[in-house]
Amino acid sequence: MSNLKATKKRIRACVTAIVLLVAMLVITTSALIASFVSVEDSIFEMGVVKIDLNGGQTIFDGSDWNVEPGQAIKKDFTLRNDSTVDVYYRLYLENVTGSLQECLVFEIYDGDQKIYSGRASEMTKENPAVCEDTMAAGETRTLTAVVKMDETAGNQYQNGNIFFDFTADAVQVRNNPDKEFS
């Protein structure tokens, strides 16, 4: 009987020692990982960047593109920052085709501030309309696009057309002083 008691006592002591050793191993490993991962005064926060262009509605539907040299078409549209962070945004045209791309000049305004002026063929991802102001999370802005036909455009553009996708991109402001769009 005393052998049984002594064996049970040794088993309890061994189990207690194993539990203590495992606990110390976990604490030591956590401290080691924290010393490698942690950098003093460095906080990294995740954010979601999402931009809404005109509520998903078409800005230029083609119904009012009967434009002549010197005339302009003016369209207001919205840009809403659905992100959890402040953003910079850019606007550009993609998939531009048609004969009018060389004679139409796009001007984009954010309020009274002109943020872009150039031919449709030039308003690319590499040469976009970029506003210098940041756009706060949840903010909605009304922007204006003015499309003018060059006054010197000749008859070769008569019955011409243009097709394009109007695109908006956004990147977070935090840790992005150079407004790098990836």
C-alpha cells in the first residue's frame, strides 16, 4: 500500500513538473517572439480602402455626345470614400477607342479646383487626375467633368465617336506621403 502511495506521489510530482516546464516554455517563447516582432513606437493599423464612383451609375451615357468644335459637355458626378481611412484618389480613362479621343479635352474639377486638363487619349492611369486634398473616410464629393471639342477640329471628326471606361482608384493617406498608387 505504501508503494502505491509513493508511486501516486511521484506521478503527481512529475505531472506538476511537466506542466510548469510547458508553462515556462510558452512564456519564454512568447517573450522571444515579441522581442523580434515589436519595434518601439511603431504601430501598424489595418484599413480598408474602397471608393465609389457615381454610385455605380454611368457618367456619360452617350445620349448627349452631339458635340461640335468649340462646344462642351458638362457632367457632375459623385465620388464617395467608403474606406475606413482617409484616402488620395485618382481618376482616369481606360479602354479609350474611337476617332474623337484626339480632339476631346477633358477637364476635371473638384469644386472650383481644376485637377486635370488634357486630351482623352492622355488621361491614362499613368497620367491621371489627382486631387492634392485628402478625402476623409465617409466623405462624398461632387466633381465635375467638362469635355470640350477642340475649336480647330475639322470635318474629319464628323460622325466620329469615342468609347471609354471612367475609372477611380484610391490609396490610404497614412504612411503614403508620395501618394503612391500600386
